[in-house]
Amino acid sequence: MDKIFFTYKIPDEGLLLLKGYDIMINTEDRFLSKEEIIQKAKDAVALVTLLSDKIDAELIKSLPKLKVIANYAVGYNNIDVEEARKRGVRVTNTPDVLTDATADLTLALILATSRRIVEGDRFVREHRFAGWKPDLLTGPSLKEKNLGIIGLGRIGRAVAKRAQAFGMKVIYHNRKPLLTEEEERLGVNYRSLEELLKESDFVSIHVPLTRETHHLLNEKRLSMMKPGAILVNTARGSIIDEAALIKTLKNGRLAAAGLDVYEEEPTVPQSLIDMDNVVLLPHVGSATREARTEMAIMVGRNVAAVLEGKEPPNAVV
């Protein structure tokens, strides 16, 4: 019987689609090392992985029976896709279902940073609330402010729609501008990256992590941002040069940052932890029960398709 190894348990709805296979699951509440994955998945024809798993060339070479790597995520920068392609191993992901959940969280971070929600919560819990004051924890309103979206794909568009409901003006940067009719339909306007950074009161990142987008927001570009702007990242941590971000926050150029992702996850720099004007979340952009369940179903369908000799619904390679 074909063996499928899961590096971590996913919702049962995905497992139910793979009933006819020999399923092995890491049931420990920890991530496995590369050596452990190789050992436990040595006879597997399918490997179900998380973003936390580094599936490099050595690991792929060590699993000669492997036919498919099904990533329980929309991103797949944790997988050596070229090595998989070379060895005829299919790679799949779980796109689209994360759109609304991630867009919702992006707006939550915009609101949390601008309205200083986390600071206010701590203020009350520490028994420092002595009554209403005109200047207590004030922040910028969203109405009429410019939201700059870097990457106007599915998630970026969903964020734009939500932001517009708050009265925000949306500008965006893509590798290529949209057609004029599409811009008019979405109510957005194109800017170069540098123009977007200079004009935006809020900047939100929604591009994948690639060689081109690694440290897209470096020290030079962060220093271009509008004084007092707020930066939100729910995409990938390495799109921002984290050391440069810390410097830009410390020198007061940025008013605040809302981060769901980090450059060296799960490590978060102590400097960010110590800042009151930074809201930190543990990579929970897709953490709704509905999204995580649908992701599991997609994984099950992708694996089943490959093992049945069919084209998987969500093929990367």
C-alpha cells in the first residue's frame, strides 16, 4: 500500500480523502528536523509539508519513491522546486482559499497599529487607565488616507476592497500596471514602488517571496516612506530587511508596524518585541477554521490526483 507521510497533523477533512493509503502522521507537537523527515518518510510516495519544513535538494534526493510534495500553504519557498522538477516529483500548494482570511488579518493589523489596540489592552490590564483623556493613545484615522498595496493579486485586491469600505484611497504597485478599465473597476491607481512609498500613509505587502522580492524593502526604500507611515506585512518576512526596519522604526521615520511574518521564523528580534508601536502575530494570516479546513481538503485532492495518475488541481510543478 502506498505510504503518505505528514510532517504535522492537518484537519481530518483532508485525511478522509486519502482513506485507501497507508497514512503516517507526525503526532508530536513540534516540527521535525530534516533528518527525522528523511527517516520517517523513507518509503513514502507522498509527503505533506508545512511552510516550517525546509524541503531541500538533499531531502528530496533521500526519498527515491517520492511522487508528490503537497505543501499545506499557498507559498512554497520552503521547497527546492527545481530539484523536485528534475526528479519528476510533483509539487502542489493550496492557493485562493487563504484570500479572505489573510485580507481580514491585514485590516486587523492596520486597525491595531493605527488605533493602538495592543497598547490599549496592555494599558488597561496594567491598571493604568485612570479615566478618559483627550490625548490618550491617539492615532491616525483611516478615512481619506492613502493605502499603498505592493502586489495587487487576489489578496491585495481583497485588502483594497476592505480598505475602501473605511474610506481609504488605494494606490498599488505591480510588476506591470493593470489595464485602465481594470483600475477603474477596482478603484485603484498605479504607482512606481518609490512613488508608492513616498505617498502612502499605510503600506501593505502582498507579493510572493522570490529572488527579486527578497529585501524588496531595504534600508534605502524604507527611508523613502512617508514620515509617520505604518507598514504591514502578512506575506513573507524576508521581503523586508528586518534590521533596516528596526532602524527605521527606532529613528521615528515609521510610526508603527504590524507583522505576521518574520525573516528568520520562528525567531523574532528582541528589538521588535521591545517596541510598543509594533504589533506582532505568530504567522496566523490563514488561521480561520474554514480556511484551514479547505486547505486540508485541497491537500487531500492534490495528493490523491497524483497517486491516481491525474493532474493535481493545484500544481506548482
